[in-house]
Amino acid sequence: GEDVEQSLFLSVREGDSSVINCTYTDSSSTYLYWYKQEPGAGLQLLTYIFSNMDMKQDQRLTVLLNKKDKHLSLRIADTQTGDSAIYFCAESFRGTDKLIFGTGTRLQVFP
Amino acid sequence: AAGVIQSPRHLIKEKRETATLKCYPIPRHDTVYWYQQGPGQDPQFLISFYEKMQSDKGSIPDRFSAQQFSDYHSELNMSSLELGDSALYFCASSPRTAGNTIYFGEGSWLTVV
């Protein structure tokens, strides 16, 4: 998406941590999301964060939000081969529930 | 747990034909969204419905229309299909009254030949 940017590729070794970054432009976004898409599959909601939070942790996933810099990150601890997929961040457009997706980051995990 | 159900999963149509995609939201979800994802692209918002009324509209072509029925399922109708309509079409649903957890279906692959 033109308003939400992500790096295209990330390659990590199994067991390491992965950090996927996202920058967005709409300061009125209420929620920010991370979705996972495996090849030929749908979009799996991983986690989301409300805009008045700066961190959310859910098992191996940690989301950090820097609202001042409009920067969102997803950290995956102990990355596994099953984590290989495309990860999309998304913002809720102007506080609505219309999502603007990032370009997606392809995460490749090697043994 | 029940998920968003889309049908058909795969569809092949010829140019200028018509296609209809169906979406069954998660039970008790009152909002339905349609997204289009072209090859190698990020999903693009098409249209959404809340309580059977259109709530928001995105980059949906005039050749496309959609509606939400009394049982909350939704249909996306696409007419005069063009080669560029070939894409993965996602339906998503959310319980508007419980925050904004938006869940997506597996998608319907449309190929126009």
C-alpha cells in the first residue's frame, strides 16, 4: 500500500528472533494489525494493537508501536520454519475499519 | 472455532462473463468486508457492510456490486469480467461492537481467461 511501507524480504536462522518493521502515515489510525499469509492461503490475524498502547506481547510475538515516528514492529521470538510466510502490517484508515495494508515482508527461515 | 467461509474457492471465467462470490461471516459478526489481492500485491479494500447497509467503499469498479443479506452473509457480483480482474478475493468479518478484530477468509481465486 502506498501509505504503509515494509521491507520486502527478511531471512533469519531457525531459533533466532525476527523483527519485521512497518511505517505508516495515518496518525488517526485507531488500530494497527499484523497478518500472516502463507503461499496460496488466506490472511491470518496474528495480533493487533490499539493506538494508545506502545507494546503488546502474545506468546512469541511482541508488537512495538512508536506513535511519534509512526513505526510499528513485530518481533517473533525463537523463529521456526513454520513461520516462513509473508507478513502484512495494516492500519485502520482514519479511524475507520477499512484497512490499508503494507507491501508485505517475506520472511524466510533457514535451518 | 468457526472462521469466515468463502465460496467458491476457485473460479475460472471468460472475459465479459459474470461471477458471484459468496461469504459467510463468523457467527455474531455483523460487519463484512471485501478485499482484492492481485498477484504479488497487497490486499486492496473494495467495500464493507454493517448490519446489511453499505458502510464504506473503496476502489471497487462500477462493474462490481455487493450486498449483505438478512443472515449477514454477503455476495460480491462481478460483471463484464476483464483479464485484470484475475485476483484473490478476500472476505473478512468483524464484531463491530467488540473492537476491531477483523478476520479474513481463505479467499476465492478468480481467473479470467
